[in-house]
Amino acid sequence: MLPAPIAMNGACPIVVIVSGDRHVRDEVKALLSMHDIPSVEHDSAADYLACAAHEVPSCLIIDVDLPDICGLDLQQQLASTGTAPPIVFVTRCALIAHSVRAMRTGALDFLTLPVDPGHLLSVVQSAHALGEATRARRDSVQRLTVREREVFQKVVSGRLNKQIAADLCISEITVQIHRRRVMRKMCAGSFAELVRIAASLSVPIEGRW
């Protein structure tokens, strides 16, 4: 059974397809269109990057073989910004080294063409859910006060309450209060979950926000 259509709301996130191969773009776009999933096509990394600021992708589907740079290099470039949407790779000739690199850099999946329609739609749906969760967490960070952000950063860096208190010249009790507020606003049930959330948002360990 194919997954149910994805409900696109808010800024209407879209699936962005980046491939220099017209047949690849047509194949993926046709499948998405059958399930009312909006998509945008780009024929190169440069073309995508030129338009990225104006698009709100719930998922990036990237061909490994792009005409200007390797799709894996595009993934690396996006990952370095800390704001990359979920990425799914497609390729006609899969190499284990490519798939390993893609997954280690955070790709959601690595698919060989022709793709199984049900599997691709399931992955896109997962990507959309992941993207929505990430956007919600970024919104939560914006609701933190300046002091709460400082405590959040130091907590996920592994600093103890007494160390944070000394760093910020406040009492341990005040640190505990801010820490509880951070946990609540970030919807984190444990320290481990807070660290995972910070990693997904690329919260800096050192320096300013």
C-alpha cells in the first residue's frame, strides 16, 4: 500500500529535485504529482543554490551525478550551513562508497533508479515529518531568552551546572531554573534528547549564536 498523500501546509514546503538528467527529473516529478506533492526542478547545483533562498523544501532529492559538481559535494556544502533540509539521493549507478559517505553526512536514504514508487513516497513523507519537526525546534529556539540560549549552549556542550554558574556569574539555582525552562520550551524529555535536538539544529559549541 502506498503512503497517504503528504499534507502540505504553512509556507507550502515542496520537494526539490536536483538532477542534470531530464529523464530522472521527469520520473520523480511524475510520481510526486500523482500524489499531489508539489515539486520544483533544478538541472544543476548552481541553479538550485541560486534559488534556494526563495524555496522552502521539505525534502531535497539529489542526483549523485550533477553536471557541475558531485551531488555528495552539494550535500556537504549544505550540511556545513546547519540549515540543510532532509536529503535523499538517487543514482543510476550506485557505489557503496557513495552511499556510505551520503549516509554519514546525514542523508535520509540513497536510492538506485528506477526507484520503487512506494518506497520513494514513504521516504519523502518521512523527510517532510522530519523537516516539520526541525522547523518547530528552530521556532522554539527563537522563543528562548538570551540567557536561556547561553545555558542551552553550555548544557549541550557538557558543562555542569556549577561550571555554567561560574561561566555566567549566576547561582546554580538560577542555572537550574533556566535549564528547566530550556527543556520545556525545546520539548526535551531528557538531557540525551536535548543533545540530539541541538545536534539537529547545529547549535554551536563555542562562539555566539
